Amino acid sequence: MDSRREAIRGVAGCAVAAAGGAAGTLAWAPYGRRGIFGGFEGETEWNVLWLGLPVMTLGGIAAGLTLSALVQRKWRPALGAAVLLAALAGFGAAFDVLDGPPMDCGPKC
């Protein structure tokens, strides 16, 4: 009976991680559309794809794993996933991974 419960928890954890990855990818989509398909004067910013997509997807997975570990009251795995999430957020902020092409601000610039 205990192995069945562990199997259900494992499947639920994988489902939560997959949902987090999908949510991260969906959150990245507006930035990706703006950065890859051109913005100001058709300029393409490939960092949005090469850095932004993995950071957002892995961030969603880490958030899902953190949530799953917290629900199961497993504090050490939750802390590890939260540290990973913080590291990804720091990397994203440091390298401006969602910064698309410069926007046209008109004559006010």
C-alpha cells in the first residue's frame, strides 16, 4: 500500500513540474514574440530565446517543485527548489533575459 502512495505522489510531482514548465513557457511567450519577430525597426533580440525561454521554463518547473514539496511538508527539498528559483530569478535579472528590442519612444527621447 505504501508503494502505491509513493507512486501517486511521484506522478503528482511530475504533473506539477510539467504544469510549472508550461506556465513558465506561456509567461515567456509575449516576450518571445516581441523579441524574436522583431520590434523597433525589425531588430531581433535572440537573447530572449536563448536565455529567456530556458530561465522562464526552469523557473516554472522550480516553482512547481517548491509548491509540491511544501504541500508534502518536505522542507529540505522545498528549500533547495526555492534556492534554485531564487538563483534563476537573479540570473534573469542580471542578464536581462526578457529584455527585447528597444521600444520606439518617439520624439520624447
